[in-house]
Amino acid sequence: MALYISQHTLACLTRQGAEELTRRLQGAKTVRARRVLVNMQEGKMLVEFEAQSREELEKWLRSEKFHFDWLLRIELESTDGALRAIS
């Protein structure tokens, strides 16, 4: 599965609302939300997803009515200073 990061703008969302949103994201069946990062002060959320394709992820986001500001496929990552390809 490919790895993606998305950014979302959260308008007037409480912490409880963000927690409910996180539960919805992590309950997904066709894509997998690995991490959800939220900044309540700036109203932004980053989500790390695993999905078969960008199209599949966009389709799921649309079906769940999750607007996103941007969506980025991650090709390389580093955990120890060396970049490695992500499958």
C-alpha cells in the first residue's frame, strides 16, 4: 500500500469534535489512517494514510465528505538519516 499525507482545515471544531473525526478516520475500511495530528489553535489536521492509490483515497475522502487542502504521496522516508523508498 502507498503512503499519503493529507492536510485538512478544521473550522470551529472542538476537541471532542476532533476526537470524533479521528475515530471516523481510524474506522475506515478501504483506506487506513495511521496517524492523525491536530493543531486546534490553527484549525489544521494532518493525516497519514495507507491506500491502494491516490484515486482510491480521494474516492474515500469524497464518500466520507472529508474536504482536504492537499494530498501528498510519500515516496521516501528516513528513520536513521538514510532515505529509503516506501513501497
